[in-house]
Amino acid sequence: MASGKPYKGKQGISFRDKINNPYRVSKSKDTNRRSNATIKRLALYKSSGIIRDRDGKPIGGDLVSTKPDAGVKRIAPDRRWFGNTRVVGAKALEEFREEMSSRVHDPYTVLMKAKKLPMGLLSDPYTRARANLLTTESFETTFGKNSRRKRPRLGAAFADIKSLAKHTQKATKDYEEKKEDGSSGLGEMAIPVGGSIEKIFEKGTSKRLWKELYKVLDSSDVVVQVLDARDPMGTRSKKLERELKTKEKRHKHLVFVLNKCDLVPTWCTRRWVRLLSQEYPTLAFHASITNPFGKGALIQLLRQFATLHQDKQQISVGFVGYPNVGKSSIVNTLRKKKVCNVAPIPGETKVWQYITLFRRVFLIDCPGVVPPSGDNHLQCVLKGVVQVEKIEDPSQYIIGVLESVKREYLERHYEVIGWNGPEEFLTMLARKTGKLKKGGEPDFNNTARKVLQDFQRGRLPYFVPPPHEEQTAGTGGADEAKEKRITIQAAGGIKVEQLFDKVRPKSKFLPQDNQDPALRGENLDEDEDLAIEGEDYQEGKEEEEGLSANKKRKKRRRRRAGKDKLLQRILGD
């Protein structure tokens, strides 16, 4: 039986055998009957639409509303309907401009409701002056039969044949010098003549990754830019910050997170946080599921952002930044379990991912993107944005490691002493670690890959010190350097405190690196403390060497004991 409303006649449901009755009973086994919707549609085709009377006035029909017409509405005449709704005086406008000019670019201030504020009155309208071209070049001398060709201005270098020949010789000489050096003007790292740029250095710049980044930016209410604490300014994206200042995204909040703060001294983290907090809210962080630092401060900041936006059902927090800075590790730390794939190599995250932190706070993990910053290949390798395993000739980048890491750290880590230059360093390290080719020749590539991996993964102590803050008022710099607690005040009165004494650096730094340069030589007591720290450092180094020797002796004893037991079993059998 066909579906639809029952066909009601004068006496209820009728079973008459009519074509417009879905409940008709047919003697034949016909299943292709018209449904109620089909019957109504066919009836609509036959309807006239509008029924009119003798005068042409609509009185009925399917297309005529049954509600009575309300008639014409009239508004009482009043001058207030045609006047200005809000008027501001010159004095009030000047005060508004002064106040808003200091607050509109402040990242710690949020404008909650901007509908009633005359934001267009902040700056005077700029009218572009119309260029009067006819005064310089008339129409007759530019077009038509009397037009004159404009003489090119070549300058003094092309005034005559002699100056042209001299300029050509100089350009040829400069080109030959660059060709001999093998440099192409791309930076400190030179590309060999005739060589090509490796495809591995194009990773992180594809259109697919940029699309993923813009998806995250469009979906996020709070953008967290993750920076490497060893080189915050080198892993900072100015292009991303300019993008967030556009008209469409200026309402989004930007927060800096200094990850890997356990790889730098405490004073360095403290000064970088104070320096970057002048521009945007900045937090120090150590990503670890078991022993994190900064997790409570970041969660507190996100909770207060959610409280600030009570008009929204939930807020989204996007984590963006360079590859291999620890974005996915921070997300795992906040969730206290593995929700994102992490690896010590760049490019592990392929697509963006939504993760629920709270009922009203969602996290978005974004793939790492390398913005166009003019970095050369050496800087890309040292920043960790490329995979060392896929570099064809990694030995040419060792010079950057030797210039960045102090000699004492390299000698302590690899136990190689007395080298001069990268080639000699790789030769001594290859012979010590047994990375040799046929004939006993050192394997430079595998040895260089090992060194670059240690540098990228934080096994070699390295950090970029923050710029020295010159203080005009007495010992202000020393007082700020002694601060153990820094309060970060974000938008809307949001305050987050961090106690940097809880940071325990994994790497063992030299005494001069463990102390803030602003405190050096302040008094004799500190100099004595520095000398004591140097003695402790040397004693600790000797203890480490003694412990390593003891471990080797214990391993030999275990091997001998195992061999003796095996020999006894053989003789017993």
C-alpha cells in the first residue's frame, strides 16, 4: 500500500478504484500506485493558482495567503529620525584618540565590544594628492605626430664609452671572485659551483603545509607560537605575527612559549622571558609527561582566556612554529598522555589535529612550517628544520657546530682533545668511535651525522644569550637578574606567575655560562663563589671520569664471570 495521508471522502476512507485514491483496491497485482505526494503534486498542476472575482481582486487559491492584510504603516514625523545618533566633541575625540592609540597595539589589552566605538576616527583621513602630469609632459609631446621619445637616464656610469667599459670590467672581476669562492650570495654557507640545492632544504615550505597553517590560524582564538629556548629569535616567525595583525585576525591572542628551557641556564630563560614579554605574553616550558615545567602556568592562562570569552561556547588554541620545536610534545604534556605522534626528527606531524583539553578548551596541533626568513643551509641545519639522515654531504656543516659550541663542551662530550679545524676533528672522532671505511680511512659523513644529531637533540650544550639590557638607574640590571619569580600579565587582567628556580637544566655548563653577565664582578663574594663553582665543576668532571672507569671494570668482571660459568658447565657436562 502506498505511503502518505489517507484519502478521505465524505464518509472517511474510501477504497474506490480511482486513480487519485492511494487506498484503492485493485484486483490486479499492480504495485506501481501513486503515492499521496504524487497525487497532491498532480493536483497542483491542475489548480489555477489565484482565484479572482469580477473586479480582478484575488479572493482565493493555492497561491493566496489566508491572513488579512495589515495595511500601510505610518511613522510619526520627527527630526530625530534624520539627525545624528551620536555626537562627540573635539575635546572628547582628542582624548579618545590619545587613549586608543596607546592601547590599540597593546597585546596585553583586549577590546571586548567595539560596535559603539568610532574606530574610524582614530586616524585622519589620508587624501592622496592628484599628480598633475600635464605640467611635466604635455599631451602633444607624448602622443601624436609631435611625440618625442623619452630619453633614458643611464647615470654617470654609462655617460660615455670609457665609463661603460670600466663598469663592465669591475662587474666581471667581482663575478670571477665570487665564482672562485664558490659563493652565490645566499649567506655564509657557500653552495659549490655547478651544484644544485638539495630537495631536503625545501621541506617545511610546501603549499600543503601553508594551507594547514592557515586552517589552524582561522580556527584558533588563541595562537601559541612555540620557540626554541636555545635560539628564540632564530625560531621566531615575523610573517606569522604580521598575519595576526591584519584586519581579519587582529582579535586573536598571541602567546609565546619557550620550550626546551631545560637545555639552557636558568638566567638565560629568565632574561628571554622578560625580554619577549615586552611584546607578547611569554611563558617558559619544559615538555615532559612525567616531570614538566610550566604546565600549570599554561593551563591557568588558557583557563583565563576561556573565562574572558564567556560569549563563546568553546575556544580553540593553536600551536604553531618551526619544525622540531616541540609543539606535539607540549600537547602531550598538557593531556598527560600520548595523543600526538612525537619524534626527535622534524616533519613528524603531517596534518592538523584537534585535541580536547577541557570542556570549553580545544587544542590544535599544527605541522611545522619554515617561513621565508633568508636563512642559509647552515642555519637550517643548526635550527633542526631538516633531517640529518637525508643530507647528502653533512660534513660541510660541521664548521657551524664548532663555531656555536664551545671547545670545552666538545672535548668533554666526545673525549677528543687537540684538534684544529673541522676535518681534523672528524678524523679524530671517526678513529675513536670506529667509523672507518675500507683501508682505515675515516668515514666523514656518518661521523658528521652523529655530531649534527647530538647538536639538534640537545646533547651538546649550546644557547644564544639574550641581548644585554642597559639600565640607566644604578644597579637596576643586577636587581632584575636576581629575580626568581616573574609575573606575566596577559589580556584582560590575566596574571600568571612562574618560579624559575624549579628549572633544572640537564646539561652541565661551565661556571661562566651558569652566571648572568649582569652579575659578574658585582662584588668579591660572587667572584669567590664563581671560583668555588669552577672547582666543583672540575671535581665533578673527575668524578664522572672515575665513575666511567669503574663501570668499565665492572663490565670486564661480569664478562669474565660469565666466561668462567660457561667453562664450568662445559667441563661439568
